[in-house]
Amino acid sequence: MTASTDAFRAARDLLLTHRDDYAAARRAFAWPALDEFNWALDWFDVIADEHPERPALRIVGDDAASLSYGELKTRSGQVASWLRGLGVGRGDRVLLMLGNVAPLWEVILGAMKLGAVIIPASTLLQPADLDDRVARGQVRHVVTDLAQVPKFADVPGDWTRVVVGGSAEGWHSYEEAFASGADFTPDGVTLAGDPLLLYFTSGTTALPKLVAHTQVSYPVGHLSTMYWVGIQPGDVHLNLSSPGWAKHAWSNLFAPWNAGATVLVLNYPRFSAASLLSALGDCGVTTFCAPPTVWRMLIQADLGSADISALRECVAAGEPLNPEVIEQVRKAWGITVRDGFGQTETTAQVGNSPGQAVRAGSMGRPLPGYSVVLVDPVSGAVSRDGEICLDLSQRPLGLMTGYLDDSALNERAMAGGYYHTGDVATTDDDGYITYVGRTDDVFKATDYRISPFELESILIEHEAVAEAAVVPSPDPVRLAVPKAYVLLAGDRSPSPELARDIMAFCREKVAPYKRIRRLEFGDLPKTISGKIRRVELRDAETSRSSSPRGVTEFWEEDFSW
């Protein structure tokens, strides 16, 4: 056991001790000072030696698997030795494109032990995406499964090819790794500041940004995420997210294994609310995290059918969770779903932590280790309303090193002594932060500022609305008016009567200047990570401002009030 392990454990144990005492945790916690650190060797393997039989990973559904900490230590060591034999070295960039199968975790740990740099990639990516990632990521090695191999056929470059779950010409078969010896010896020291992860953002911009994280910024930085979720040693943690995106590393890797918990994965080809609710009891889930889209689907199912006898903590992340969803889960389960906030660029920054009062609509308060301020976009001064920023004079360990090879973007992101998240919020006297929207989502109607999230939260309270997105629609008199794009729930069908009913529902709940004045039924465009592409809806409104309305679009003036 190293001094780095001891320092990490002390920081972790402090948060566990104060898991329901927010003030004490904020006051006492400090990021551990680490010069040398390899999380796979200095933490995961240490836990494996202490608790070799404890379940580390359980996959239910397709490609089911169950591996203990001890088994994963051994298998990841074998993978590391084998990859080293294929030429994977310290600092090499490895594109990892696998679904929720055990080799995903084995390769991550093995690559970490080698000091390699991992570039996670979604299996939904197409050849053009992979061409961009291999080139900009300067990829030297690719690990993927047999079904994805054809996508790489025309991707240029001299990179090592490893295929999982079969064989393909020109590709090394992953199964050969387990002919290697069980013992792994690193070839040198891993420095805390060495690169570990490169994440391509989800593509809400034309060219995804490339986010760089170190050997500590995510592995150690996710102590804040562990604290927010409330994961404890021996817990069974269920998180719903897809490999390739940062949230998968948040809650399917670092946060639960920092705590010494079990990662539970439901690997079904299609989402099923019934299967998820059944798994809560069948698998003894204690902590559960899901994106708002999943929570909105769950409240349309039979929440009362779930066995939640082991369930202690429920959280939501990815986008803000609407108060109506929180209330319905509370009524059914007696558990309050706690919201939180973070980004690919950071670990969890803000959250409603265990044992604290949850204020309706609030994301919570700054988490231990994070100095969060709201900065007025115009004056640059700290304010009660403004952009969520991190004070760089107290730089949190969980913040990225920057956007790779983009100095102009880094200058904007780190301007004025702050890291700028691009998200707008308000705060109250007790430090609770309430999300308003992205800096480019908030808009003005006449002289009033409109928060899309506020209106969307009201819209989904309507029984016919499954999801909604609000954007500005050009108006010759008011400059812009709120327009709602609505995805209907269940078997509901678009009609003028339903459009009027939804508009009337909103009129009863908001001030006149905020009310929905235009509404269109249809699907919502999303990134492949599941976030609504409001930018696409805004562009559609701007580009067709003079074109005729579609048959599923309705305006306020169409109806008598």
C-alpha cells in the first residue's frame, strides 16, 4: 500500500463519515495531494486484496456476468500484460468502443495499469465519427466488438486492432489475453498529472470538443460524485447510461468503486420499465441513478410494483429533473429523488446530498471540494443570478485539464479566473442553486427573460405530455415568444383540442408573459447520448419564420380564450 493510497482513503473515509452532514463535509474535506497515482493499481487492486470475494461487477441480461474484485484484479492484469505485448505503452491512446460487457471494465482497468490513455466511444458512432475520433484523438490502438468491426474498414491509420467476442481478419482476438500470467508489474511510475481519459463531447455543436482528464481528475475527482449519490461500501449501485459517455465513468466505474460497492448493469437491447422495476428488488439495489428521460418513463409505469426494500438513495443526472417527477416518486416510494449537476468536463459539482432538505426545483448546493459561484455574463461580477462557474483560485481536482488542442476554446472557458460551464442558474440565501438553462437557451420575450426549463417542467405535469422542449419562436411584435415542441405520452394523438388544453394548462400556472403561445407535436431531436438538441429546434424556428405552419403546429390565436 502506498502513501497515495493512504491519502486517497483518508479523503474518501472523511466523506463517508460525514455522508449526511453536509456542513461538516464541506468544512473538513480537502482534495488529497497526490504526486504519483494509478487508480487501478493503487486503489482498485488494494480493495481487491482486502475484499477479494466482494462482487465488483454484475451484468444482468444479454452477456450476463458476475465478477468479484479479486477476479477483476486478475483479469485486468492479464489484459494489461497482453496489451503490452501488442505494443500498447504508457501514453498511447486507445479507442475503446464496447457495450455493457465485462471486457469493457477489464480493458479500462488494464489500460490504466499500463498508463495508457483511454478514448471511450459509443457503439452508436458511425464511420465518419470514427474517422474524426481516430484522427483528432491520435489513436494508436482500437478495441471493439465483432459487430463494430465493419465500421472501421475505411478508417485510415496504422493502429492496433483488437476484437472482442469473435475473430476477424487483421484483428487480434481479445480472448487470447487470458493465456497471459496472472501477475502484472508496471513498467514505471504513473504521475498524477499524466493523461488518462479523452472524451469527445456529445455533439450539440458541429464538431465535438475533446475533453482531457488526468490520472486523478476523474478517478479521485469522483469522490464528489460518490458523496452526492450516497454510495457506501458493500452497496449495490445501479446506474443507467451507455458506455462511451462520461456519465458511464461517473457512476458505472469511479464513484461506486471508490466506495467499494458493486456496479450493477442492466444490459437489455431495449429499455423496459417493468424489467428495471423488477431488478430493483431482484438484485437488492441500494443506490439508483437514472437520467430524467428514464424517470419520466418510470412514473408512467407501476412504481408500486417494485420491491424497494433495499433501496436507500435515488438520484437523477444529465439534465435537470422536473419537480412533478420527484413528487410522484416520493408518493410511490417514500424516497426523494435528488438532483445534481456536473459535466463531461468535471465530476459532480452541485447536488442535493443525503440527509439534507431538498428544495423543489433546486439542483442543491456546491459539493465538497467545489467552489461554485454565479457570474453575471455582462459585468463579470459574482451575482445571485448568472452563469455557473468554478473559482480557479480554488481549482477543484475534478476539473479537466482543458480542451485538447484548442487554445481559443480554453481561453474562453477559463476566462476571468473562472471555469465557465455555460449553464445559467439562480441561488438563494442558503446557497441552493436552481437551474435556469444553457446560456444560449435562455431568451427574451419583449422585455422578459424566459427560462425554457421552467416552462418544460410545467408542461410535463400535463397527463398527455411525455417530454417537451421550449425554444424562442420569432414574432414581429414581441421579438420572440415561447414555443413548445411536445412528445405525447402513451397512445395520445395530436389534435387542436389537445393543443388548446395543454396551452390552457400552462396559462393557469404562469405569468402572462411566460405562457406558451405556439405548440407543435412530434419527436424531439436528441444527441446520441440522449440530450435534447434545442439548438436544432431553435434553428428550425429561425429558418422557417416565414414558411407556412405544419399540420401538427398550433398558435395561441387559433383558439378563443
